[in-house]
Amino acid sequence: MTRNLQRSLSLGLSLLAAAIVSFPGIAVAAPMAASDPVFGAATGSIDDEGEMLPTGNGRFTIDDRIYSGKSLGRSVGSLAAACFTGDVRSVEEWALEAPRMVGTHESDVTIRSERGVLTLRLRGQMEQFTASGTWTVVRASGGCAALDGDGKYTATYSSAPSRSDFRLTFDGDAQS
């Protein structure tokens, strides 16, 4: 009798395993969304200088400096490319040390495309007139609402006092 019980249990487990393989949706979570590589560049100029505040010991912050311009995104998936392409507005905060202009950089970059609105959060380090770090999608709406992603960025800022241009390049992965 014990041997028959073992065979029954073994047969039952085999059938359950076969059912899971045959119908993966029953016991296994759905596969993750496909990931598309994203490459892009944004350019712009200063709309608002923001507020510079000394914090002591040669350090200062620049809060709410705003750049505006255009972004062009390229991706394997058309949704990501369309959502990363459009008018861009970057609101930045820097905590820097003078005179080398070294410190931290954080900004919210909003891209308004024909499909919707996408907001990226950039966090990284600043060295003279360049910044680099990571970006992540923090908000998306409209036709871009299903988009998520993250990656790396670099930014350059004009060193000429009469120019206020910036260039942002980013790459990473987007999922929809």
C-alpha cells in the first residue's frame, strides 16, 4: 500500500509539473516587458539663472537653474524614441566647491513630445563644466505613460560667460 501511495504522489507531481510547463501562466509570473536601448541628446540654453547661495568654506549651491531646448531620442522601439524626442526643460540644482566647480548635480529633465510627457531625474557629479551620472524615468504621462527606464548621462556646459549653452547625452534602457 505504501508503494502505491508513493507512485500516486510521484505521478501527481509529474502531472502538475507538466501542467506548469504546458500552461506557464497558471503558476509562473508573466515575463518582463521587452527592453529597448535608448540613445539621445538634448541641447538648450539658460531660461533662468536660478539662485546662487554661499554655504561656507568656498562652497555654494545653485538652485532652480532652468535650461530649455530640444531633445532627440533614438531607440529600437518607436515608443521610446518618440517619448525621448521633443521640447526639453531641465530644472537643476548644484552643490559646488569654488573655484574648481566640483560637486554634485541633480536635475529633473522634462521632455514634452507629441506622444506625452516624460520626466527624467539626473543625479551625478560635476567637474568644471561637465557632469555625469545616472538617469531614471520618474514620471510619464499620455502616450508615454507605459514607459519606464534608466541609464547613464553626460552633460557639458559652456565655459564662456557670454554663452549659456548646454548639451546632454544619455543612453540606457527603456521598457514599455
